[in-house]
Amino acid sequence: MTKLPWQMVLGVFMACWIVFAVQCFYAHRVWIITEYNRLITGIICAFAIAAFVFGTITGSVIFHTRNPVDLFGKKWCQISAVAGALCDILITGTVWWFLRPARTGNVRSKLNYLNKLTQIFVNMGLFTCIVAIAMVVLYQIQDGGLGQFYSALPGSLLAKTYLNSMMAVLNARKSIREQRLEVGRSPVELPTIPTIR
């Protein structure tokens, strides 16, 4: 039986932390966008915590067994993937719902700014959501033979997509700020990291 190297075990723990940190970052953004809606933000945080806890349980199991089957075949990893995918769906849907032009009542001159903001925030969660859903689906269709590691590809990409989407959101703030100065102040304000309380 092949044993997983310690670097892969460490990678599982790091992936859990990265996904959890980025989902918390997005939960804070949802908190701001929804004007401090505790219910929606609480549900997002609950899914993020569930994904983190079950991912950490998976990491602990493979730390002790070092068996690749435990990484890709146990129910803990599947539950973590489902919770993460539900968290991403909720983040993306909430951002789209609260930033859609029909809801905010913005005039036509501000629609371009709002559309750009909505596009950035939907894209931030959409790609990670697609990867997480692919991982969940592949968990369900993998069999006990050669196909038992189908979920390895999206699983190995998941933390990277989260990190890249967060970096894209942080980098896009400059263009949003510049566009906001051209249009004027917008009713939807998203503070930068130094001003977050």
C-alpha cells in the first residue's frame, strides 16, 4: 500500500485553512453588501465552519493512516466538499441578489459601476463554486476501482482557486475605486482592508 508523503498531508491542512480564510473574507463582504444581515452571514459562516471542521477531520485521519483512499473515499471529505460548495453557492447568489440593478434602484449612469462590481463579486465565487461542485459530483460517481481518485483533480485545485479569486477581488478594488471617482459616490460602499473594523 502506498503511503501519502507528509507534504501532501500538510497540503490538506493548508487547503482547509486557505478555503476557510477566503470564505470568511467573502462572508465579511456579504455582511457589508447585505447591510449587516446576520441570518445570511451566519449561514455562510456555518457552512464555512462545517467545511473547515470536516476538512480538518479528514486531514487528521490521513495524518494517522497516510492512506490515499482515506483522503478521497471517506465521508468526512465528502461532507466538507458539500459544505464548501453550499457556502460558495450562497455567497455567489447573495452577492448577485443584493447587487443587481433592479434591487438597488440606481440610475442609468451608475449601472456601469454596479455591473462591474457585480461581475467581480459573482466571478469571485462562481469559479470556486464550479470547482467545489465538480469535486462533490466526482465524489459521488467515483467507484472503488481505478476511478476512486476522480475527485483528486478538483480537490488539488480548490485552495488555489480560492486564493486566486481573493487576490483578483483585492486587485480589482483599484479599478473600482477609479471608476467610482468618475461616476461619483455610490450607495454600495465596500471598505478596503485597512478600514475594516
